[in-house]
Amino acid sequence: MIPARRRAALVVGGASGIGLATVWALQLEGCDVVVADVNVDAATAVADEFGDGVTAMGLDVTVEQSVADVMTASAPLDVVVNCAGLSIPGAIAELELSAWRTTIDVCLTGTFLVLKHAAAAIVDGGSIICVSSLNARQPGTGMASYCAAKAGVTMLVEVAALELAPRGVRVNAVQPGFVDTPLTEGVGFIPGLRQDYLDNTPLGRAGTPEDVAATITFLASDQTAWMTGAALDIGGGSHLQRYPDVLDRVRALMAPG
Ligand SMILES: NC(=O)c1ccc[n+]([C@@H]2O[C@H](COP(=O)([O-])OP(=O)(O)OC[C@H]3O[C@@H](n4cnc5c(N)ncnc54)[C@H](O)[C@@H]3O)[C@@H](O)[C@H]2O)c1
């Protein structure tokens, strides 16, 4: 008897944080995983740590040819996860256009490019998961480009879900609240801000990358076979409260005296 093919997954932005935890989780589910990241050294270190079944590739979500090349080399894929993201904070009145463009390029245009080329690389019946954010639905001061980009990501996922449904390809988003990763390390340097996040999280703690990876794995599984175009809030209930005033905390830190 010919053994069934192992499921093949691609985790974009898989070298750190939520993406790295997703590599772990999908590998435990029995997937062969490609870790693709702009930080090639970090992706290679991840693949070396896992050994068989996990391979690394360099990929920059802002460069279409780079996304296309990795998708072509990894196809056929059963699961594609896009975790690549960054945030350059700043009040709208002061934000440099270049900073706005960098966040939009990575978070929003990057998601478009991943969806565009995943459409060709994924098998009929496959699952695509994009990491959006609590900020897709909650505005935060000093986070204009990130909030706008993530709102766009959640809407892009809905459009992609409609367009790929005839092939049985499901497209869903997760909208994490505050998760301890390298991306949020800076919060710890602004007095009071981390506590603000916790005060606005009914379950009373920050998320772990594994919390989010578990939801991504759920969306990658047959347990969600009838779910597409959804955006799952995974944030300890933080979507039910308000977003911290990040700019106010930063200004207090900068104030003389
Ligand atoms: N940490 C949080 O609180 C939080 C909350 C909501 C949403 N998110 C989202 O979760 C995702 C993962 O973030 P994280 O917190 O794990 O951060 P992280 O910094 O640990 O991981 C982000 C990864 O994306 C990669 N990346 C950045 N630019 C890239 C590019 N141009 N091409 C390819 N890869 C690129 C980085 O190298 C890194 O490995 C992001 O989309 C982020 O916006 C995070």
C-alpha cells in the first residue's frame, strides 16, 4: 500500500514569535514544514534545530519574485500561514511617509502577494491562514499604519475566501491581542504600558506565541472544514475592551522632568 503523503505546510515569517510557534505546532501535527523568512539566518537555525521535515528558505514578502519563487519551490502545499509583520509606530501628524509605506508594504501588500501566489501553490481543499491583529478592529493611538494595514488584511482574507471557495480552499484570519514576542519587546520599556494591555485583557494575562499557534493549527485542520472568511479573535477577550493609549504613555516617558 502506498502511504498517504504527509501534509506540506509553508510558514511565512516563521523564524520568530508566533510564526516559530506555528512551525512547532504544525510539525507536531505531522506536517512537513517550510520556514520562510526575510531573516534567512534565523530561518536556517530553526530548520537546523528541527532536522528532518523542516526546511528553510529566504523570502521577503515585499518582493513579488521572492514570494513566487518560494511558492513554486514548495508546491504542492496543503497549508500556507502568513505571519510576517512589523510595526513602525508614530502619531499621524509626525509619521514619515517612508515609515507608513514600510508597514503597509510588509503587512498589507505582503499579505496580498502571499495570497496571490499561494492561490497557485495550494492544493484544492487546502487552508490558508493570515495573521491579522486586534488592531484590525480596535484603533490605537500612534499605530495608524499598522491598524490600517491589519484592517486591510482581514478584508483581504474575506475577498480571498470568496474567490478560492470554488476550489474548496479555505482562507481565514486570526486577530491576536497582546502577545509576548520580539515584536512587542519595546512595550516593556514604556512605564505602565504593559500593565495597560493586561488591564484591558479580561483573562488577565498576555498571550503566548503557542496560544496563537494553537488557533492557527485549528484553522489548518479538518475540524474547521466548513469555516472560511472568518477572523478569530485570540486575545484573552481584549477585543471586548479598549486599546491602551500608547501615545499618551510615550509622551509621559518623553516629558521633561
Ligand atoms: N505580538 C503581538 O502582540 C501581535 C499581536 C497581533 C498581531 N501580531 C502579528 O503576528 C505576526 C507575527 O508577529 P510576532 O509578534 O510573532 O513578531 P516577530 O517579530 O517575532 O515575528 C515576525 C517575523 O516576520 C518576519 N518578517 C518581517 N518582515 C518580513 C518580510 N518583509 N518578509 C518576510 N518575513 C518578514 C521577521 O523576520 C520575523 O521572523 C505579525 O503579522 C504581527 O503583526 C502580533
